[in-house]
Amino acid sequence: MLDVVQRLLSAPRPHLLLGFSAELGKLIPHRAAAMQTGDCPRSPLKVVGDQVIADAVTSVELQRLVDRSEPGKALVVDGVLGGVERRLVLLSSMPAVGQGAVLAVVPEDTELPAAELELAAQLWHVLSTDAGQRAADPGPEVLAGNLAAATARAQAITDLGQTHAAALTTLLAVLRSGRLSDVVARRTAVDLATDSLLELKGVIDRDQAMSEERAGTAFALLRTQLADLVRHTEVEVDLVDPAGDASLPQDIAHTARTMTRGLVLAALDRPTTTRLRASWRLDGPVLRITVRDDSPEVADAIPARGLTDRLATLGGHWEVDAVPGWGTTVTAVLPLGIAEPPELRPLDRLNPREVEVLTGISQGRRNRQIAEQLQLSEHTVKFHVRNILDKLDVSSRGEAAALARDLRLEPVARRTA
């Protein structure tokens, strides 16, 4: 078991679940395993094993299983995973460091010995504790990737939330409209709901494309998305096409539509609004998204935090002109280009302890000598050496030492002092 623990803790983080599944198979033979963790914003849901099951697993299913799990225990339950009711083993852990994780395993056998289940739960706790500690001190490149993934997920959630809000607001406007008969209102509502479901189904496919969009085409799609809302609201809405037909990066086009929808919905939510005007204007290196309304109530004119966070992430800012009794003009200034983050130097990928171990390697010291000088166990030094080779993308201590000499690392004693 100690050998198993050593192999798991020495594995690179992306391989943790795959390695654990392989080791767990010796205790509990299984077809697939799905994990949901709070320690990995880059990819909180991971699945290994039978591809048919893996392709069908959803985060909603895992969240329902999370609610049924008990930290520190291995529970045998019947639950839905991959769209099918199955016998499952739930392993859950809540270590002192990190957010913990839950693993749902599809066993091959229905009879599972208690001793193997208890051992699996303990092993999962060890691995979860290590994963939490790694997450608490990520390297710069991991942190940058996590931030990018979190931003992408926030963008997707905002897009879906705005789509839901627009669809529901439109349905309410149709059902409340005094200009439509009950039969026509019901038929219109059904058509709108069907169109919204079809659009939501295609969101993922559309967002995967990384091409550019013409500004006119992007705005035309926005006009289509808002058409039903404009048709059935009592507010006079004026959508002004952008001048010219320059190209927009597609992520900027997505963001511009989300910003515009959010600002339009906020303006319509103020009961005293009778007119509003939305427009895009390409102004050199930026896109200016402006929504103006005539509501005399300007206290709620501050844009929603979700939109603000997204705009700030892309390097944009707000311009707000709100005059009580006259109305509000809100402009989102969105840069058309996003500066790439600077490339990390090789040493920036190492934490301070790994730099100390690398310094010892560059001085020709063996693991035992480095361990004595840094007051570590030799096993811990071996663990750091494996991480160093992986992070520096080298295959031997000699290559790592050569890279360290080229970068003029300070001696271990000096760094420690």
C-alpha cells in the first residue's frame, strides 16, 4: 500500500485520476470512475474508463451524487451516472486543506467486501489531501491556466444566464400582452420556448468555433436574439446597426452580444422606461457598446457585477452618464485585442523548495546530500526531483543541472540564509 501511495503522489496532477483508477481496480474492479473536485477550476469534472459511460456523464449527475456522499466513507448506492441507473461506489473526502472531491465508481461486481471499501476510502482521502495541498500552492503556469479556464466558464455561464433571462422575459411579455388572444399567446409562447431550447442546444457548438465575425453579422445575430422581446414589450426599442463592417474576434463578438443583452434587460427591468436605444461603434482599437434609456430612476443604473467582472477581465471599462429625471447612458468600452501574457521563464515554473533542490543538483550533490543540507527526507527530495524534471521538460538530472547553470542559480546555503 505504501508503494501505491508513493506512485500516486509522484504522478503529475493531470494523471492523478487515471493512476488512482488503475490502483483502485486491484481492490474494486470497475468499468468507469467520475470525479468532481473543488480544487481544480480548470477542469472540475473528470471521467476515466468505459468511453460510453465517460461521454455521457454530466456535472448535474455528479452534483446529485455529491449531495448523497459522506466524507471519509465508501458508500454503495444506486444512482444515475451517464444517463443510466447503476450500482455505484461513492468515495468522498474533505481534507483540512482544499475543497475536497467525490469519486463515483461503476463496479463490475455487485458484492463488495467491506474491507476493500474501507481501504479505498482511506486511499482516496490521502490522494484528496495531496491534491488539495497542490492546489493551495500552484505554480505560475498552473495559476494562469486556471484563471483562463475560470474566465471561460464564467463567460459560458453568463451567456447561458442571459439567454435564459431573455427567453423567460419574452415568454412573460407574450403571456401578459393584452394585444394577443389566449390561443395566439399560447401558440406564440410554445414557438418561443421551442426556439430557445434549440438555441441552447447549439450554444456549445457555436462557442467552440474560434473564427472571426463581421460586426454587421454579429449585430444581426443580436437583433435576432432580441427580436421576440422587442416585438412583445411595451417599451420602444431601437437597435442601431454598427457603421462599417470590420471583423471582430469571435470571443469579442460573443461578449458584445452578452453585454448588450444584459444592459437592455436591465433597462427594461426599470418600470419607468418607455424608450431605449442600443448601438455598437467601432472606435479604433475598441468597440463601444452603448445602451441609452429614458427612465428617470437612475439609482439602479450601475451594471451588474457579472458583466463588470467579464468586462474587467478583457481589459475594458464602463462609462456611465446618469442624470436623475432625464435617463441613463451606459457604455461598455471593449478592447478588440487582448494582450497575451508574457511567457514564463523555466525557473518561474518552480516553487522555492524546488529551486533549492535544483541548486543542489547543479552543484553535483546527490539526493542524500541535498536532503541533509535542506533537512528533508531523501524520499521528499526524490519527489521534488521528479517534479523539477517534469516542470522543466527535461529527462535527466544532467539536463536540469545544465539549465540551472545557464540561469545562474544561487547556492543552496545562500538561498536558505
